[in-house]
Amino acid sequence: MSSREAVSRQAFDDYFIPMFAPAPFIPVRGEGSRVWDQAGRDYIDFAGGIAVNALGHAHPELCRTLQQQAGQLWHLGNGYTNEPVLRLARQLVEATFADKVFFCNSGAEANEAALKLARKYAHDKAGAGKCEIVAFSNAFHGRTLFTVSAGGQPKYAQDFAPLPAGIFHVPYNDLEAARAVIGPRTCAVIVEPIQGEGGVVPADLAFLRGLRELCDAQDALLIFDEVQTGVGRTGALYAYMEYGVTPDLLTSAKALGGGFPIGALLATNRHATALSVGSHGTTYGGNPLASAVADTCLSIINTPDVLAGVRERHEWFLQGLAQINAQYSLFSEIRGRGLLIGCALAPAYAGKAKTLTNYAAEVGLLALIAGPDVVRFAPSLIIPQADVEAGLERFALAVARLVQG
Ligand code: PLP
């Protein structure tokens, strides 16, 4: 029996290694794009569990899939395969450039696998000297030692030194800077099509095209980290499809499971065989529970209606935010694609993004930040129009409070 006594937010401070600072309230239930806390207060969810709850909370088809699978088979380990993971793999391969997939449990693990695959491919083909990885300032790729090292935010890595060597960072969207470091020793370039945590900054098309050419010229693998942009978030199934630039490896997580943890690495036949039996692995990756949910989630999202709905919702947000900004002049730019939207604070409000999302929570709106100067929205891809409108009304209250001091 698990302990069922009442708990309060204080228990977090009492029992947790203090690496998070959760809100003072505790959400206990969610439905669609609404969440309720212990006191019964409701919140409109523009955060989507950090771009994860792509179908909102308690989506009936995801619940049905999870319950069915829970009564059937949870876990066996990778000494056996299972039906849900085979279906999910087939669906991902049929929907994308990929021929092969590897499943894990998070975005960081998917990127870890991608970087290891790229090193191994180059090692086997060209020897140990071809080991360098090019990445970008302000990038975010996860929290394992390899992925914080590839990430472009030194504060997440520097105190954990010594770090994996051979990783070079250049400014994002700066093709000439990338050209200067990508050479014969480069085994991989890892890039987010839109930098999410780094401030919701979309890549320029010429930048991604240029990276593709440089990787081809140097026989380096182009890795798209689509952990945040993938599975419908931008209005395409994956952002690479909109850009028309195809990577060699793609990582996916977050929305793939709609809230159930899963990550995936997608590859072509050409590179996939670099990881042979025993060279990499996972206990839980590809387990039947996560795979069944992801299979259902992906099949719901990968439809013309849902993807067009994301683009339509983008316009609702942009119109509403433009109205708020016309009144308060708080933002210098509103950017992003689909339902990954960043509101960059004007210089007078620099550093106030967290204050604004705290005010938002106080009036019943869950929102994200992307660095100190950007408020980020990553709601359900099927959020109803009434919730968008009501959420923006609440956001306007938080904005007014910030502006009026
Ligand atoms: N890559 C990107 C682009 C992300 O946005 C994130 C998480 O925010 C990650 C990787 C890490 O994913 P996870 O937290 O599931 O390990």
C-alpha cells in the first residue's frame, strides 16, 4: 500500500534534492487545457507540461490506450520485443525520412544516443580523429553530461567539469561561424530547428541549408534536435518538413508520448548500423506502456486536421498577443511557429519573464519562460478557442500588473 496521508507543498522542501523551485500550489487534476489544484482553483494551461501534453490532459483515447495496455503487459526489457513498439516504429518510419528508430525515455537520452551514434559512425569509418561535434550557443539538448556539454549554456555544464572533449560552439544562425569550424575532423553538427529553451528562436532557412551542405561536404552527420519542435508543435509533424532540410539523425521526445515519458532517435539505414548489438542500450526504452501511448498519440496528431489546427491556433495567439501589446507595449517581439510561441520582453522589462509567469499563475494561467527575457507558450495542440481567449484575458491581467508595477 502506498502512503495516502495528506501532503502539502512543504514536503517538497523537506524531502527533495533542491534542484527545482515548483509553484506554491499543487495541481491534482487536469482535463483538456484546464488544471485544478488542491484547493479546487482552476488554471488554463498554456505551458503544456513544457511542450509535452500535446493532446491536453486526460485525452480519452490516450487514457483508453494506457488502461488497456496496463492490463496487458508493462515491461519485459529488450531481450524481447513487443507489439506496441513495433507498431510505433513502423508508424514513425512511414511518417518521416527515417528507416530505423531507437527508443529511450527522454529527450536527453535520445540526444545522447544520437551523439554516440555519430561518434561511432565516424570512428568506424574514418578513425578516432574524426570525433568533433559542432553545436550552438544557447542550445539546449538535455542534462546528461554529454548533452549539457553539447548545449550552449555554460552555466549548466561548467561546474561538472571535466566535460567530454571535442565539442565546439558557434553562434546560432551564423553560417559563416559554422563554416569556420566544420572541417574534416567534424563527425556531427547538432542543432534545434527552433531554439526552445534558448528563447524560442527559429533557425533561418539559409542557415539550415548551409549546415546541410557543410555536413555533406565533410561527411559529418546533421542531427536535428526536435525534442521540443517535433510531433506537430510547429504545425508540421516535424519542423524539418516545413524547412525542407532533411537531417541524418533526428531526436524526438516530449509530445511523442503526450505526457508519458518516451524518447526516440530516428536514423537512415546508412548510419543506423553504426550501433550494433551491445554497443548502446536501455532497460526501459521501448517498453509496451510508453510505446502504446505514443503510437496512439502520434496517430492522432499526424492528421491534416490537427496540424492545420495548430497553424490556426498560432493565428489566434498572435492576434490576442498583438492586442495586449498594443495596449501595454511590453514585448519587443512575438515569435515562433505553430504552438511554440515566445514573447520577448522589451528592454525596460529585461529579466522579468519569471515575475510575469508568477503573476499569471496567480490569476489562473500556467505559462513558461525561455530564459529571463522571454515568456513562452507551448499549449495543447488541440486547445479549444474558448480556452485560448480566456487564457489570454488572464495573461492580460498579469501583464497589466507588471506594467503598472
Ligand atoms: N532537447 C531539447 C530541444 C529540449 O527542449 C529538451 C528539454 O527541454 C531536451 C532536449 C531534453 O529533454 P528531456 O528533458 O526529456 O531530457
